[in-house]
Amino acid sequence: MLCCRRGFVICRRLIFNSPCQTQRKSRGYCDQKTMLEYPPVRDKVDKYNGIWLDVGYYSQCNEEIHKQFSIMLKESLARWKSENRNGIWMKVPIQSSHLIPVAAKHGFQFHHAEGDLAVLCRWLPESPSRLPGYATHQVGVAGCVINEKTRELLVVKEKQMPRILKVPGGLSNPGEDLAETAVREVFEETGILSEFKAILTLRQHHNHPNAFGRSDIYFVCRLAPLTFDLSPCEEEILYCEWMRIDSFVDHADTSPFGKRLGHLVKHGLDYGFDRVDMVMDELNFPYKVPVMYYKVFHRPLQSDVTE
């Protein structure tokens, strides 16, 4: 067997130059030219003493590949266990999904799948698994666009939920800041350009009916309008309008959360949004090179506080 320094490879020497090559051909397996197209399986050790496997490129499905994959996986798992490794992670592209039943026989389970990639995992120690679950929440963002001069809100009714009067909003995309989501959703749904000012409130909802069993966190951002002419999305929006805040709060189709939001807006308009807003700042994450940054949100601090 030929192994890399940290574990698990199916190498050309093992599979492709076996003394049984002629016998395999006679049984109808892939010929050597076809099998040589497969590169080694790649692996690496992570900072949690776990192993990550990449089984890409094994797109063709045949019995010999499965047999050798199973042998190598069994032997590698035994060695990793003797090395006191923790979690074993296996990235399986969709074209290599035929390897999943083989991995399942060795104790692997699904961790998550998205797009054209599934990730399997196995916890090696005898103790209860400490592997983190996949996403426990989905994140939505609404844009509360306020015309402070007229004390009006931008409100919509969606075609899928015509009985609910609400502010525009939707799910945040991966890598998208909350402020960016709010501005984008408002423009997509109503045609209104706006700018981010602050976060007004957030909602936590467990077992949300549209979150695939995940919990839902929904942020509401305060936005200032840059344009005022409405151009609602024909596919999603039943109608939109600029509505007086008092009318929104008193409307029969406004949800309890919407009514609470309306009261927050009224309080901000009457007494100043500095009593309501959670402002945004950007801090650096000093434990990684190159330096990364993240957003923080909180009530305003005194001007002499810098850290």
C-alpha cells in the first residue's frame, strides 16, 4: 500500500498495477487506460485534530473502485483511530456520490449537502460526538424604509401571503452583510433605492414553517429612501405603498411583530432614533492572516469610547 504522510490515498500503484489486472479485465471492470484517469484521494489534518478527505474525480462507478475504496477506508480509519484523531470529514462531489453507500458501511453519516457537494462525517473516539451540526438557523433581513418628513413607511403585500401587511425583506445570501440584504430586498421588491442607517430590532423564531426545521433569525434594518417612485416586482409583490405609520400599526393585516416595529419607529421619530437604533461598526479578527473583519451591532456608546 502507498499512503501519503497524513493518510488516505487510492494510488495508481495499488489499483492500477495489481497482479490481478488481467483477471479484472476479464471480469468486465474498467481497463487500465480508463482507471488511470483517477488522481489520488486528497486529505489534510485540521486544527481540531480531524481529517478532511476529498474524493473528487471518482465519477465513474464500478465494483473494483468500490472494493478498493472500502479496503483503503477501513485501513485508514484504523490508523487514524490509533493516532487519536477526532472527526473524519469526507467531501463528496455529486459526480462521486456512488461512493456514499460504501462510506456509510464504514460508519459515515450525512452532515450536510448543498449544490453539487455532500459532506459526510464520522466521529472516531468512543466518547459522544462533539462534531458541530450544520446550520442551525436561517437569516432573514427586512428593510424598514422611513420617510421621516411624511411619517410614512414603505409596506408591501406578497402574492404568497396576501393577508399580511409587512415591510419588504427576504433571506440573506451567503457572504452578504445585513445592510446589503436589506437594501437589495427593498429594491428587488419595490424598486426603491435606499441606504442603511441602523438595526431597529430582530426576531428569533424556532421551528419556522419555511426554514426546513431550522430556527429563523430576522433582522429589521432602518433605511432612508433615496428614491420614492414605486415599481413593485410583478412576480412576488401583490402591491406596495407608502403608508402612514399610525395606519400601519392600526391595520388589521399587520402582524403583532409589525405592530411592535411600528411603535419602535414612532418612538424614534418622536424622541430620536438614538434611543432605538443598534448601530454598526467593523472590527478586525486578529487571529488570522490576512486580517479578517466582522460587523458588530449595539446601542450607541459615548463618543469617547473607541474600543
